[in-house]
Amino acid sequence: MYNLAIIGGGPAGYNAAAQAAKGGMSVVLFEKKALGGTCLNVGCIPTKTLLYSSKMYKHAEEGAKYGVKAESVTFEYDKIVARKNKIIRKLVAGIKSKMTNNNVTVITGEANVVGNDGKVVRIACGEEQYEAEKLLICTGSVVAIPPIPGVDTAEYWTSTEALETKEVPESLVVIGGGVIGIEFAGLFNTFGTKVTVVEMAPEILPGIDPEISAMLRDDLTKKGVEFHLSSKVLHVATGCVTYSDAEGEHKAEATNILLCVGRKPSLDGVRDLGLEPNRNGIKTDSHMRTSAPNIWAAGDINATSLLAHTAEREAQVAVNDMLGIEDEMRYNAIPGVIYTNPEVAGCGTTEAALQAAGVEYKVRKLPMSFSGRFVAENEGGNGLCKILTDANDKVVGVHAIGNPCSEFIAAACVAIEAGMTAEQLHRVVFPHPTVCEVIREAMFMI
Ligand code: FAD
């Protein structure tokens, strides 16, 4: 009998397995597809690898702006995809060795929980049965396909097929202007695809500071992406999306359609446990405990944040709870990044949320051009950093657009998590010249 069984080898599952094993537990980890889960195989890493190639291409094309001239810059998309696959293989191998080095037993196959009496969980996988004292559910999420008329017969891509294509589509309609849809819109637009985005909400990237989302949309529009906001998709057919807006019904035609309307928790193998639900996932408390005394859940399965870094942190909290180490999950400083060009990043609450809560707050805003490094490295580029503080001038939200805010947003996470005030943050020494200095500089604004 194992101390701990983990179902799902994504960021929640494999990190939890290593940590629990280091903490002295005997661990068995079940993975039905590939270690690394969605994140490593069909999510974070493949998208960022492809996006990096698109940024390299753009850099080379625009080199003349920086006094560097490259003649006839071209790309070979099949090689870009092959490099992406090579990187995935390398990182999956790294996780395999991490499991081996920590003495985690990895079972490849679909796990099904067949019994739990509160003390022993029984799991069937293939021909074998396994027993464990504790269970951590990390089964993640799968693509959600909305019941749009026509979707059953139309040909379309989800993010998974869009990552696999070896040819850049001539034209693409992206249904859904959320993070995943906008990253693909930016990617294919850079490689010359005519991209149209149809989004139901009045602005792209729901949940992101609307001022910043609008700036990214303007930038992508200038680059040729067409946006239809407040637009409801009525029908999908191969190569044609019918949608309606305030002016009536329209058709958007393209060689390919990409459906990006969200993801839903995957309950495969754990559905029969009858755990208390949370939206369409499994409900967890601040220690990642479920409604069963010997079962925890972490990652996308609780339908709370659907981000890899949240999954990893939740898994850490769950294992700490099993090991009797004081810890608690908080969601007030979870960063979110859109790896487009320019990048968008945010952490903490938004102005819209503060307004809705009716609380006192201050906004400090600074154009990215206040950073010498930004000006040096982003010829003609625009950007903004927006900092929100509460009634006690504690930093509660930081939102930015401009490269490379995906990297410097970590400073904001630390400030918010540590409960720093604007004055305390302003006393920290930041390296110069860095784009991150805009965060410190913004503290002068009030
Ligand atoms: P997953 O990574 O989904 O892993 C769950 C694993 O469980 C899977 O490997 C699955 O095969 C396995 N499994 C399920 N059921 C069983 C069973 N019964 N038996 C055995 N195995 C089972 N997040 C970010 O933070 N940053 C990003 O840039 C980012 N980009 C993304 C881009 C795309 C295109 C997509 C789709 C997602 C992206 N995400 C990103 C989200 C991120 O991938 C997820 O939040 C993260 O993978 C969740 O981790 P997890 O461990 O909860 O689940």
C-alpha cells in the first residue's frame, strides 16, 4: 500500500509527487497520456515556443529599426513546429528523471478509483489494482466544446490541433478572445495569416484590466487582426462562422476555424467518488481538501484559476497539509500573462473589481517609456504600467502591457503577497536599467 496516490501527471501532479516523496511518503503517480500534462504537451510550453519563433521572425524582419539589416527574412513553419516538439520531448524527459530520482512509481494508463472507505483508496489501472492511504486528484482540464449549432459536423481546430499544424493557415477565424485565442491570433498573424477574432464580451481578454486589453487589441488591429466584439456565434460550418452583433447577422469566412471558448475540469476516473462539486469541478478548501477526509485535489480540477502556476502552488499546499506543515492557499496574488507581442501581464485585483466592491483605492499609471531600457529595446513601442493600492496604500494589483512584462510581473507578485505598501515598495532597490523600474518609478505618481 502506498502512502499517496496521485492521478494526473501535469504541473499539479508531478510537482506534488516529487514533494511528497521528498517528505518521506511512498508515492504512485498515474498518467494516461504524457507526463507534464496539458501545460507541457499541449499548453503553456508549446504555445510559448511557437510564439518565441514568431518574435524572432519579427525581430529579424524589423532589425533595420535597430540598425541591423537582414535581407529576405523567411521562416519554415514545419521546422518551427519540429523545434517545439523537440523541446517538449526534452522537458518530458526531465520530468521522468525527476520522478525516478525521487523514487516515485509512475504508472502509464488511465486510473479509475474503484473504492474509498476514508482510510484506503483503491485504484484500478489496466489489469492491476493499487491501494493508497491518501489520494490527490490532479486530473486537470480538457477543451470545452460549446453547444453551438453546427459544431458537431463542422471541421475546426481546438488549441491542440492549432499547435500541431505544420502549415500556417491562409486565414483563420478564432472563436473566443480569451488568453488562448489571443495568443494564437498573435502567433498566426505574425506569420501572415489573415486572422479574425469573434468575441462575445465587449472587450477581449475578460478578467484582464480593460484599459490594457484595449491597448493590446489596438496594437493587434494595427497589425491586421480583425476583431468583432459583443458578437455571439450563432452557427459554425466548415470555413464559415455566423455571428450576430447589434447591427445584425454576419458571416466570417476562413480556411480554418479555431475554437477557443474555454476548458472544463476532467472528472475521468474520479467521477464516482461523489465529491462535493465546485462549478463543474471538485470543491476544495484553502488546504486543498475535498469533502472526503483522505482526498485532496489541486490544479484545473477545482475550476478556480486554470493556470499552471496556480496548479503547482495548490499541489504544494495539499502536500504540506498531508505532511502536517502549516500552509494555506490564497488567490490574491495570482499572476496572469498573455505572451503576445507586446506582452500583457497582471497580478492581483483589477480596477473593475475594486469599483464593483465599492472600496477606496488609488491608481498610479506610468507609460513604459519612463524606463530607459524599454525605450532602448522597443523602438516605437508603447506600453503602460498601472498600479492599484488600497485605502492603506497597500499594493493590491499591478497590470502592464509592454515587453518583457511577463518577467517583471514577478516583482509585483512578491509585493502583493508580502502586503507591501507603495512606500515600502519604493524603498526597494531595483536593478538599472531594467523595465521593472517602472513599478518603482510609478510610486512617485501620487
Ligand atoms: P493538466 O496539466 O491538465 O494535467 C492533468 C493530467 O491528468 C493530464 O496529463 C491527463 O492526461 C491526466 N489524467 C486525467 N485523468 C486521468 C486519469 N483518470 N488517469 C490518468 N491520468 C489522467 N497556464 C499557464 O499558467 N500559463 C500559460 O501560458 C498557459 N498556456 C496555455 C496554453 C494552452 C493552449 C492551454 C490549453 C493551456 C494553457 N495554460 C497555461 C493552462 C495550463 O496548461 C493548465 O492550467 C495546467 O496544465 C493545469 O495543470 P494540472 O496539473 O491541473 O492539469
